[in-house]
Amino acid sequence: MAPVDPHSFTDSTHPPTTNISLTLYFDFTSSTIHGSALISLQNPHSGPFFLDTRSLTIHSILDPQTNTPIPFSLSDNDPIKGSQLSVSLSNHASFLVIYTTSPSSSALQWLLPPQTFNKAHPFVYTQCQAIHARAVFPCQDTPAVRICYSARLNIPSQLSAVMAARHVERRSPIDDEAMALACGNSSWCAKGRVVEEFMMEQPVPPYLFAFAVGELGNREVGPRTRVFAEAVPEVLDSAASEFAGTEDMIREGERLFGPYEWERFDLLVLPPSFPYGGMENPRMVFLTPTVIKGDATGAQVVAHELAHSWTGNLITNKTNDHFWLNEGFTTYAERRIVEVVQGEKRASLNIGIGWRGLNDEIERFKDNMEFTKLKTNQEGINPDDVYSQVPYEKGFQFLLRIERQVGRPAFDEFLKKYIATFKFKSIDTDTFLDFLKENIPGIENQIDLVLWTEGTGIPPDAYEPDSSVYKMIVSLANESINGRMPGEDEVADWQGQEWELYLDNLPKSIEVSQIIALDSRYKLSESKDYEVKVSFLQRAISCGCKAYYSEVEKTLKGVGRMKYLRPLYTALVKGAAGREDDKVFAKRIFSEARESYHPIAQGVVEAIFAKHM
């Protein structure tokens, strides 16, 4: 066996999958999907063929031409990779897998009506990054293999579906009796069901497979963009307002990076349990409702997911060891878009917040500096456990260092050529560095490329932001050590990002009285901007300010975004010499909120407890 990816059973001697045709029956009563996956290979294969699965029940595997069974076996479960499905092929170029997902699928969150905005209907959605597509369907679950796919989703007729794919039609399932047989589900063609069909005709890595099913509405916000959300007018209206400038961002992305290759750029605002700020699924970006801030600054998350349309979706890291190729490039591209569309000040604030975050992550990994590298070794490591801002912010700093060396015009030309050369391909760090040295001769003599990609920590030639707004806010934060808080005239035009940067740079020695005085004047604990609220609450916990613990509990029970869960739970179980009552408080909240979190977020919080308790 010659694995291509430390997180996959995929064998490099086996032909890659080219297409998967999925038929999925959604059973909301059991929180399962009964599915069939017709898997087509690049060329016929004889002998064992390996696929990734996690918690899937495999009922049978059939030759699609003769409908005869094909022998298979399923390995014991690996805690990171799941189970290897080994199919015994005999000159087969395709085969049909009949299976059922688990109610505890790591990729799916099934929400009961009370857990949704509208409280009337259930909801289900996917989160397949980094290695969770295998919990929805059997596949070569590595970004090294790009696939096209089609999908037929059989759902209750009062619901609708969206996918990161082109919508074909919504129709009756009456003509799909063959699928009922294939899936072993006699209710496939039952009354009260509909089928939604989708096609993804461009090859994508499996982690970009995505769907959501619920009572959905939408608003048009541009020629290529609709905003989808649960059919609650105030949610749809506020989302449409927040993201009204999306088309301007798409046009700027095209100017900087070349044609937008995905036709549509629609947005889905998910329920609060969504574990990320955004997920860059092509054609249908998924977003947390916490990015709707009412001042259009939440659109910066949209800028990041849009930038993935070129860096990540179009060119993809070959494995998660090279995750910076996705996120470092995308962070750079996002800030270039924001600089033009929202102004240099906004971009500077983003860079400043990112710099603070990078330094915090270096401190987080001080006992395992491997994960402060850009090119990592994640053999035996769950990528969810080491997810951090390092690939985003250190990757951004690396690209900024190259830009500063060669000048922005030359670097812009390099980026366009890079994207045009590798689009719809998956690459590794060495491939990028070879292309860089080929197209910018002598760059390796001007920048230590090995130190940047394989060295730990922050290289000495990385630059702390030096914009005037950044320096002013950091200076104000440092003055708090003398008990000074910013005056109302100094913060009169501050939005969430300014406050976030200020709070992130407060000294660790800040007193409880200062925290209370700051909140008394500026009501930070009540902010509708979760970046501000969580940053404030984190500092309140760190100095043991119990006055805000009710707000901490409300926040941890109200949202499932890991960007907020991780620092708050970590502060409770680790901070201030690990106060025992804080640990008890954290465990109680988690036990009560756990089922409202996505399975990925549940695992992250459990890992925090395992490390610090």
C-alpha cells in the first residue's frame, strides 16, 4: 500500500475516482441518510480498491452492469481515519455502493425544530472539511483526488435543498422506483416526498461536497448571488443587507486573480450551530449568522470565502500537511479585495488582528512547535485538533514578504500565472516553491524559503503591521496597564474590528476593576458583534471577573462557532491557575449545550477538556 495522504486510505497505485453519482434518501425520524453511490474510476481496476468511510453501514456493493454482488470488507475503525472499505474489483471501471449513514455522522448535524430559527421544521447540513466527506458517502477522501458528482436528494416536500452544485430540477420521485430498490427503501416514492437534483460538473476535492435541507427562503443581492437562509424574513433581510456589496467583491477578485470559474456565488446563512465562520463550498458558501453584524463588516468573511474560489477551490492543497496553500493564499487574496472594496483602513485592521492572532497561536503550540510550521507533518494527527490561524496568518505573512521583495505589480502577475497554471489541480508546498523559483529567479537568495515553510515560529523578516490606525489602537491598549481607558472621543468612530484589536492587545495583567469600568462605559459584553463580545468575555474570565459568567454561559449556549467556543472554554479550564469552580462551570455548560453543537465542535471542546482537566 502506498498512501497519498496521512488522513486517507487512498492508495497511489489505484486509479482515482472521476465521478460519483449519489442518490440520497433523508430520514429525519432516524437522523440517517439511505444512499447509493455509483463510483466511476479513471480506468478499470482489478484487485483490492480502497475507499474511506466513517460510521457508514455498507449493505452491498454491486456491478452496475449485471447487478451482481461484488465482494468487499470493512476494516476496524481507526480513531482518525475511520474504516477502510476494500472492494474486490475485476476489471471494473465503476461499482455501486448501497449504504446508510450513522445518526452520529461527524459530517452531519441534524437539528430538531426548536434548534432552528423558525422552530417549525427540522434542518440538516454538512460540514465535510477536513476529512468528513467519508461520513456522508464512501470516497477517496483526500484533496489529492478531485471528483465531479451528481446528486438526487429525496426529502420531505415541505422542505427544500441547496447544494454546492448546479441545481437541475425539483420534481416528484414517482419515476425513481429503481432507486427505491437500490437503496432498499420502500418509502422512496411515497407521497409527501420530492427529489431535488444537482450536478457539479467541475472537479472538486471531496471536502467541498456540501448540502443543506430545511425550510429555506432566499433574496437576490446581485447578478450572480442569492442569499439563502431559513424562511424567516428578518434573517433574510438582514443577511441581504449585510452582503449587498458581494458583486463588487466578485468583480475585484476577477480583476486581481482572473475569471470567476464557478458561475454562481450564492450564500447560505445557517443556524447558529454552524462550527465555522464560513465554508467556501463552490457555488454555495455556508456562513454562520454571527457574521451578520449590521454594518457590512461581516462581508469580510464573504470576501475570504470568495477568495477561495481561486485559492483553495481552484487550486487545492494536496493534503492537509500543506493547508497553508489554501488558507495563506486566501487570506492574502481576501485582504487585497477588502482593501479596494472597503478601504485600506479595514484591510490594515484585518492584518493587525491577524498578527495578534498569529502570536497567540505560537503561544498555544509552544509545547508542539511542529504546528507552527507552514509545511507540517500530520501523520497520526486529527486535523480538527490542530486547526489554527497559523496557516492563515503565517501563510499570509510569507506571501506579503514575497510581495514586498518583488513589488506588488510583479507579484500580481505571478499570482495570475500561478492560478492559470494550476487551476483544477491539487499541489503541495514543493510544487509551489519550484514554480516560485522558476518564475521569480533568485528569490531563494533573497528570502529564506526553507525557514518560512519548514521553520517553526515567526521568521525574523516577518513584519508587524505599521499602519497608523493599528499603532494607535495598540498604544491605547498598552496604556491600560496604567489604568487608562480610551476616551469617548477616541472611540467615536470605532466599529467592531477596532474594539476587537484593542481587546486582543490588552495586557494579561488587567485588573477586574478595569474590566468592569470598561464595560460600564462601552457595554462591550452586550455587543451584537460576537468578535467583540467574545474577546471581552475571554479577558473577563482570565481575570476572574464573575460578574460576566452569566453572559459567558449565554454565549456558549447560543452559538456553536468554534472561533468562540475554543477561547472561552480554554479560558475557563486553563486560565488563572485553573480555578476549580471555573472547570465545574465549563463542564456543566458543555453537558447542557453539547447537543446543540456540530459534532466537529463537540470534539474540539472535548479535546480542550482532555488536555487541561
